[in-house]
Amino acid sequence: MRAAASPRRYGPLVDGLLAQLRRQGIRDPRVLDAMSRVPRERFLPPELRAYGEEDRALPIGLGQTISQPYVVAFMTEWLRLDGLERVLEIGTGSGYQAAVLGLLAREVFSVEVLPELSARAAEALAELGIRNVRLRVGDGRRGWPEEAPFDRIVVTAAPATLPEPLIVQLAPGGRLLAPLGSGEDQVLRLVTKDAAGRLSATDLLPVRFVPLVGDDPTPVLPSA
């Protein structure tokens, strides 16, 4: 089931954010439309909702953050979604990225290690009528093997190296985006898998994400 069609939001704050995303290089009209339809403030603690349209990361409690809109839009654009994909998200967090993906993909499967965050995300997604996002609590480094393979995988917290289960669960022809590294030394990496299962990787830009929490399976780190 596709996500409910949330109405496009209007107003100087939303329009200003979309104009800023365009200036920063976001071009996909479907991504910009989805960004206009998801109220980021709904995924923030009440005391921070006034800052929902600002292009900066914000704390959501439990040592976690909600990514700045530019990073969400950038990662979503690089997934190259056409609406038919099954997407695995590692690190539900606030649920904001999952909501954007839900408007652009056929199905989204999102794993979060912290039960409280997963419960909050489920509530926000339900209120917005986004029904094609499935949530689970668990170690995201292990993926969601019983639902694999996935056409796209996006990781929204930073492992030191790329967990092997995620590579295994990526379908041939698939794309995976993940921030890799620790502290301030992180890079957003795109990994693609061709029809024969061969991997290639490209580093896209420096980023800063919270660490990916969980047991560390045997890593695989394709060379850029």
C-alpha cells in the first residue's frame, strides 16, 4: 500500500526551505514535492517544533538527532526512486526520513535499536497516514533478512565500516547509501551492485551522523 497523499504545505517557511534546497543542488521534483508534504516539526519534541523548517540537525532525545532537511533530500535524491522500490532504512530515529521515503517508494522497512524512538516514529507516521512504512526494533547492522532483498538501502547512522549483512541484502541493480567513519571523519558513500553482484563505491560528501549502535557483524568495506 502506498503512503497517503499528504497535501503540499504552503507558507514562507516551507517555500523558503524548498528554495534553499534548490540552491543547494536538489533538482528531483518528486523529492522536492515529498519534502514539501512531510511536516518535519511533527517528528521533533514539542519544545523544538518551532525550528522544524530550519536546515539544521536537531536533538530528539536519547542522544540522537534528526538530520537537516538538506541531508535527507540529498540522500533521497541519490537513491533514485521511481516509486516501485522496496527500501530498507537502518536507523529510524525520529521517522522523518522514513516518512519522506514512504511518499516516494512502494514499501519502506525501517529498523531502530531504541524502542522509545521506534514507538514515537510509529505514532507520527500513523498520524500522517503513511501506511507503507513498516517498523521493527532491533540491531540495524543485521538488516531485515526475512524481507530481503531490497532495491535500496539507506543507513542514517554511521558505522565504522559497512556491515556485511546489508551488502548481502541489497538486490542486484540496487543502491545503498551509508555514512561511514567516526566522529568528524565521516563520508557519505554510495555503493551499487550490478546484475552480476559486483560492487562499486563512490564517496559523495563529508557528513556527520550519530554512531550506528549495535553489535558489529563482520564488516565489508568496498573501496571507493
